[in-house]
Amino acid sequence: MSKVIISCAITGSIHTPSMSPHLPVTAAQIAQSALEAAEAGAAIVHLHARDPETGEPVHTPEDFEPFLKVIKQGSDVVVNITTGASPYMPVDYRVKPAEVWKPEVASLNMGSMNFGLFPMLKRFQTFRHDWEPEMLEASHDLVFRNSFKDIRYALDTLNETGTRYEFECYDTSHLHNLHYFWTEGLVQAPLFIQTCFGLLGGIGAHPEEVLHMKRTADRLFGDDYRWSVLGAGRSQMQVAAQAAAMGGHVRVGLEDNLWLDKGVLAPSNAAQVTRVRRIIEGLGLEIATPDEARDILKLKGGDKVGF
């Protein structure tokens, strides 16, 4: 069994600053949190950008530049730039930072889906910024568009950069969509497939659903893929433990879950990395270093990025 890659999603675009004082917002906070996560054992950091004053998701190449360079100078961690960005943004805008900065990895959503964030309005009632409840409420009528045309645009744009992909699959159909692009020769093995569980609009987080996604990927891709998981919210560590025990890789981070224990906010991304590392090592497994992750995923190397 190969070593387990820990990815850490540092801030995302789903949670809002009023939900946790520990959510990184400024470039300095994002950089520091990413470096701490790497020090704790994350081989990959998955990055979004935010407005430093309001915490609202932003996504120009210039928004990424300050923390990309600090992370590169401070660590050999693999950098993964999102192209999911925010479901309210068009695909050309979402792809642009990865096009400019040419990271080793970029995330790529593999299908359109309902994207229900509004249940968080029941947990959180007080917000510092008007955009926060407005964004959550608007998700009652939100379809996160990732059409075949959109996916093809991202691949045509980024394949030329040597960037490889974290294929985010929120349901079985997304695996079949990826299989189509693979058979067309637009993506190359080994495919890094991130199966995502527990977000309203996607597949649930029951152990049988985790098994179902793994069995489907096995049938479609055989030995030509590397499997990783993320569990949203309370399912984060349970899904990670199940996948690690089955030979998979894991993703944690404040993008996916703000909590460390019931009723206890995670004080940092590094705290979640430390927790999942204990689980992995408790199973008798070892975590991958950034260079080992590069070898497992056949990445181009940190010396070939654009930052």
C-alpha cells in the first residue's frame, strides 16, 4: 500500500467569516495557515482567495499572488489552485488563476449539481457582513454549473500548462463524466479522483455511499487512478478513516468542516491535519511527503510552476 496523501483545503468559498474566527481570510492568514498545515503533515494545500476586508470569495490571479509566493518560499508543499472557486462564478473566471500561475495541481469539478448551502442558516443567525446570509439564502436556487463545455474549456486551457487535476466528484454521474473525458484522451492517468461526500445536492456520507463511489471508480478506471476523499462537516474524519483503511488518500481543512469535535471549532487547519494524521498512523499507515505525493500522482514538480 502506498503512503497516504493528506490534502488540506485552507479556506474555500462555502463557510463565511462570521462562522469561525479561525477561518483564514487575508493573504497573510491563508499563507500562514497553509504553511502550518504543511508542517503538520499535509502534502498538498488546496487554495482559494478571499477579500481581506469582508472575507467574500474573490478569484483574480492577483488575489492569489501574495500567498502563493509566500507558501512557495516557505515550504515544498504541493500547491493546488481551485477552479471550482465559487459556484456563483463563470468558468472562464474560475480557471484564470490556474492558467496564469500554472500550479502542479488544479481542482476540477466533474459535473453540474444543486449546491445547497442554506441549511447553515439554521446553525448561524448572526453575520457581520450582508453578503454572508445573502449567499447562503441564494443557494436555494443555485445550480453549480459544470457542463461538458465548461469542463472541456478548463481542460483545453490547463492541459497546455502541465498542471494535473484533482477531479472533484460529488456523485456517481461525475465519475462517468470523467470516464468520458478519459476515453477521449483529454486527461491522462494516473487520475487523482477526489470523491466528495455530505454536501446537500451531492451524494451522502454513509459508509455504503463511500463504498459505492469506490466500487464505481474501480470498475471505470481500474489501476489508472488514485483515490482520495473529503467528507463535509461532521462526516470529515469518519469518511477519512474509512478511505485510509481502504487504501485511499484524504482531504481535510476548514473549507470542508469548521469543527474539530462536537461543539468545538477547529483552531486551525493544522489541528485537523494533526487529527487525521493520528488516525492514519493509528491504522499502521504512513503519510506521504510532498515529494512522495508528487511521485504517486506523477506531478511536474514545484520548479515548473508559474509563481
